[in-house]
Amino acid sequence: MMNKVCSYLYAKASTIGQYTRNEKGAQAIEYVGVAAVVVVLIIALMSLFGKESGGIASTLVDKVKEAIDKIKIGG
């Protein structure tokens, strides 16, 4: 009886170990973390330097407007 219980527990422990060693998706989570840090840094920089009239935020908005104006739709 004890041998069956020990065998069952060993089998369950080995299947749990397989799930903990599974690293599928870990790289995607790392990329999401890095992207989140970059977004937070950009927001922080824009809030620090964007209040000036010639700040990063106004320059960025001007460049985006120029790029949109250059797009030709239709013929």
C-alpha cells in the first residue's frame, strides 16, 4: 500500500516539475516588460520636457502632422 502511495506522489511531483520547467512564452513576457518600461520613460520625458513651447512634445506633434500632410490619398 505504501509503495503505491509513494509511486503516485512521485508521479504527481514529476508532472508538476514539468510545468515549472516549461519556459514557453517567457520571452514574450520579457518583451512586454521592456516595452512597458520604454512607454513609461517616454511619458516621463514628455511630461518633464513637454511644457516648453519648443519642447519634445510639440516637436513630436509637429513632425507627425508633417508626415500626415505628406500622405496623398487617391490619384
